[in-house]
Amino acid sequence: MALVSITAGPDGWQGEQDLFAALQALPDGAAVTVMVHGFRFAPGAAAHDPHRHILALAPTRSCWKAVSWPRHLHLDRPGAGLGIGFGWQARGRLDRVAQRAFDIGAQMAGMIRCINMLRPGVHVNIIAHSLGARVALSALAALPRGDVDRIILLSGAEYRDHARSAMRSPAGRAVQVLNVTSGENAPFDALFRLSVPPPRLTDWPLAAGLPDLAGWTDLRVDCPHGLAALRSLGFATRAPTTRICHWSTYLRPGLFRLYRALCAPGQTDLLPRLAEALHRPGPQRSAAFAIPMRRAAPDRP
């Protein structure tokens, strides 16, 4: 359908007119997919501009990680929904950028409220990488019930307590979340915990999982059991080829096919079916070092 570039800044988010025009052209019941980058991107910052990188339909080829999210989500195809590339200032010291992410999440929540007000009945999805997970979950925490359908978190740089709090919000009680992790990201999880200490010392990043949280599904893509669950639903992807990679949850061939399906308006049962497949007995050993899954106390009925 279209791709709109939005930039969040100190004075609010920019790109309203393009967004409003695209929303008016959107068919009833269509999907709106908000794509959020993580650390070290900044709109307008030459090689670090996300709107010329992963959030572009034709990204610059100067970086091997510049894989077009909107193109792999098929947002450039006839009949597709609306894609929103959500850019924000994510350069600087990691702890300061992580703190800024909370404010950016509040801006995203304002944008999503506008989307639902202008076009009630659209299906809003969010896909976020790294510190974009904090942005996405902060937005979720500030929204009313039903404003977001699904969230896909890729190697999320956020803590479980913050995720639990967001999932207790009105919007969180109705959303479906897929938390995609890999042991390849373990060094980056450790760096996040050292640079951005959790408010509670016994808390852990999202890689530790939230297996008993309603509406939340953990998928380890370096785990034989996780890969088998994907294959059982027709989503084949390969095992890890490296021990360290922060970007494998979107660079790994085959994973975008799953993300595309989850963002489709009619696929309401896909994530519950994946969760069911993941709960079947099977091999649990990870193919790479990772923070172990930790059981969480049930948060919701």
C-alpha cells in the first residue's frame, strides 16, 4: 500500500501529513505495521539514518545489515497494508539512549492513538529490534485496550519487569506478543545489563523469557525445539551459523515469512498455534550460549 517515514524528536513526531493521507487511502480493516529500530540509529545522520537503512524500501548498500524490513514484510506489494518506519535519536551513551526510549514510546503511543481515532477498525502491529522493544512496550503501556493487535520483539533490549507492567495495561491485556530471542545475542544482553542496570537486581532481560505471561510467547530461534515448532507450522529457517550476532532475529533467512504472516489481519490464531507447538515436549538445548529461560509467576488470569 504505502510506506510512511515518521521521526520522533524533542518537539514530537514529524510526518503527520504523509501519515494522515496514507490512512485516508487505506481500505477498511487493513493492517498498519509500525517498524522500530534500536540502538545507534538516528534520522538524518548519514549512514546511521534508519529511513535509508532497515526502514527503507531500497536501503543503502554500504552496510551488510541493511536489509529492508518493509520490503521483506511485502509492504511494497499491491493490496498490502500501511507500513510506518518510526525513527528516533538512538545514538549516544547506551544508558542515556535507553532512558530516552521511554519518552519515545510515549510519542509512539500518541501516534497510534491518532491512527485508531482517524481509522477505527485498522489492525495495528509493531515490530521492534533491540532498544526498539523498550519503545514498543512503553507505547503499549500508555494505550487503551485494542489499540495494538500484535507486537514482535527481536532481540529486545528491555527487562522483564517492564514487560510485565506493560502487559498489565489495558492495551497489554488484549495484545499478542512474540518475543524472538537467540543465544547469539547473549553478549549484547550482558552489555545491556551492565550499561543499563535493572531497577531490581534480580531482574533479567527479555532473553530470559516470560513463559507464564498471558498473551506472551517466547521463541528461541537458536533452539532445536523452537526451530521444530516453526517447521511444524510451515515456517522453516536455518539453525545459527555464528555464535555472536545481535541482528540474527531479522537477518536469518525464513524468519520474515513468519513476521509477515503475524502482521496479516486474518491470522488471529497463528501465534496461539505457535505457542501450543512450543509447549509440546521436545529438545530444549540451545545451539548457542544464552541467558536461561526463567519461570515467571502468572500475572493475569
